[in-house]
Amino acid sequence: MKSYIKTILISILYFLYGCSIFTSTSYNGPELLIKKDFEGKNIAVVNFFTQGSFSTSNLGKIAADKLTDFLFLITQFDVVERAKINDALTELKINNTENLSDEQIRQLGSRVGAKYLVLGRILQFNEGEFLSSNSDKVINLSYRIISVETTEVVGIASMSCEYTTNTMERIEYMLNETVEEILDLE
């Protein structure tokens, strides 16, 4: 009962907070698909790959930290400590987390004791570059949940929104929304 009350309070806060940060009505809700056999046990969230104007920042690491927090606080999944994951990435000499090989997935998962790895991507682009004549900035956040044992994708989440300032606020909002959707599937 406590977890549902906490979830409702967090959702209300993020809803109120989220309503104040969006400047456009072209917000897209999260798209999510999770296989039924996904358990939420021993999840390791790897640094997100970033592309766009913030690709040289620590945004991918910060997003992975936030997702780890949300997975634990909202869904109460078992998550691996992020420092342990970062140490394993360094030891395995993995710099780019966008396209891990099956062997790298197994090695990383084994090293940190995870059943699942979450690999994410944050893309930033100007909507005018692809879709229309305007120049609104768009963030797309997506992540895949991958079984360490089989290296198969067992879940996918994706969400996009426009923004003008404070990228991290938008990313936090999108992460929360996708995790809330995972909770709704349980």
C-alpha cells in the first residue's frame, strides 16, 4: 500500500512539474513493450549513449543514474549499484554503450551480477531538420532491456518531447513517465 501511495504522489508531482515545463502541445506519451516473463530482478542500467548537441556532456551517465533511481523507488525492482557498473565498463574497456556485442553484454552482466542490462540512447535534434520548417528542439529518449543470458530484448521504452531550455528536466520527466508505464503493466 505504501508503494502505491508513493507512486501516486510522485506521479502527481511529476505531472504538475511536467505541465509547467512543456512549451508545446506536441508531447508524445511513452511507447512501451515488455515481455511477460520479465521479472525486474537484478537490473543494471548502463550509461546512455548521447547524440546531438549534448553528446560530449555527462548527460548519458546522469540519465542512467536517474533511471536507476526511478526503477528502484517507483517499481522497487532490484537494481545494481551504478558505481559497480561504471567500474565494470572501465575494466572491460567499453567506451561506447550504444552497440554492445552479445559477448560484451554477457561479460558486463556477469561481472556485475545482473540478469538484465538496460541500454539507452538520448538523441537531440531540431525538428526542422527532419519533419517540418520550424526549428523546435526535440529530445528522443529510448532504452532496451536485454536479457544477459539470451541477449534478447525483453523490453523497449521510447518517448519524445520538444524543449527550449533545461534538457535534464525533460529527460527526468520522460524517464519517470516510462517507468510509470512499466509499473502499470505489472
